[in-house]
Amino acid sequence: MKVESKSSARPEAWVVAAWLIVAAELGLAVFLGLKRPGVTPVKAYLYGPWLLALAAFVVGLVGLWISIRRPPFGATQRLVAFGLLFFAVGTASYGLPFPAARSTRPTLARIRVPVEGEWRVAWGGVDDASAIWRTRPDRCFVYVLVKEEGGATRAASSEVGAAFARGAAVVAPASGKVVRVVNDVPDDGALHADDLGNHVVLELAADEFLFVSGLERGSIPVVVGATIEAGAPLGRVGFSAFSPLCPEPHLGLHIQDTPEPFWGQGIPFYFWESALNGQRMPRAAPAGRGWFPGRALAGDSVRHEP
């Protein structure tokens, strides 16, 4: 009898696995909280929670099978293990903001609004107003700009692709070296090789790369290797970028620490020599407050004003 009592009190293998999964999840949280630079934290953030959730799901099925076959089902260690596994799966499905290494250290580059006239920030910014973008490591500080006229982004009778932003001239937001050019994505708003559409990447400084995306097919005049100055022609706004959050022509701007799309950590930046909601200021941080077609634009407006 004593042997059986000790055996029943010994943790089952799947229970131990449940504790290890939660310990690994806490370890992942600590690692990400250190805000390390590089691609490793990006991969850990994107894949880690889901791999742990998958492991928790599998271990939970094994535990359920064992608990049914070997009563009592409601043993304390089993109930605790099921609770731990439920916690692991639940937290994996909740997207927390990515803890970028440069979140408190914006670029020193002087970025200008790269289009003329008043533009509205539909999504993004350096604050948490558009928190949904915080779950994109590369674009956690993106600005998504749309052209507004009379409270709308396009005429009521026009199609999605005919937004007021389309065809607007785009200039270089800063001086830099061209390290990547994509100029052949169709202007159909569909997802192709990536969701940036036609885009240009400028190297601003060491480990600082500015992405200008959503450009019109064939409109980009610069080539890889060229060094350009702020204000130099860069193309026109098109309908090549894919975005369920902004499914019409728009201009995307973000800085990350690598030149590779998707695989990088975002870097915050401001617009210099600009007007924010009509008020001129040397450095502006407009905020996008979320927008979907058919809804009123609530984000800040910004324009270049030297």
C-alpha cells in the first residue's frame, strides 16, 4: 500500500511536460524583455509562442487520454497541469506588442513627409494609438499615409483603386544609399511576393534602413547603389501594396534594422519640418488611430512645411 501511495503521488510525465512548457514560455518572455537587437528575437517572438502552444495542445491531448484511462481524472496534479496548458495556449493567441531593441532610441536621421499637401495617418506612429501594428516587429513604428479630400479618401462613385492618393509624386524622405528596389509589382492591391508592393529601401546609417512602400509599378527612377538626397524623385503612389487594414492606394514608411523585408526590428522616427494638424513644428509625431474604408478618418494630418 505504501508503494502504491508513493507511485500515485509521483508526477506523471505529461504533468512534468506541462510545467516545462510554462517555464519555457516564461523564459521566452524574459528573453524578449531584454530587447536584444538582431533577427533572433524576431524569430523567437513570431514562432516561439505558437510552437509552445502546439506543444501544449499535444501534451494536453496526451494528458486527457491518460486521465480518462487511469482514474481518478480529477487528481490535483492533473487539474493543475490542464490549467497550465490552457494558460500556455491562451497567451499564445494574444498578440502582445513586440519589444523592439530601439523602441526608446529613434533614428537621428531627419525624415521629411515625402509627399506634397495634407496627408492623413491612417495607421501607425510612435505611440500606442495604432497598437495593432505593434505586433509586426519590422513595422511596429510604421506610418500608413492616405490622401483625404472632404473627409474621404476617394470620390463616392470611384473604385477602390482610384483613391486620391494614387499617382501622387513621392520624393526621398531622407538622404541615403539605395539598397533595394522593387518596381514590377502590379497595381492590383493583391498579395504578391510580399505585402510591401513596389518599394525602395534607403540605407540611412549603420543598421538603419528606411522602407518607402506602396509605389506605382514602373514609377521608381532610382537604382540600387545610387546615393540620393532628401527630396529627390522616388516614384508615385500606386496600388501595389497589400493591406487588409488599408485596402486602397496608400504610402507606407517604416525604418528597421535590416534591409530584408519582414525580418527586422522597427525603429521609431519623426517627421521634421512639418505641420501637424495644421500647426507647424520642427519635429512631429503624428498618430494613426485606426481606419477602415467607409469609416471617418480619425488619425492626425501631416504635411511637409520647411
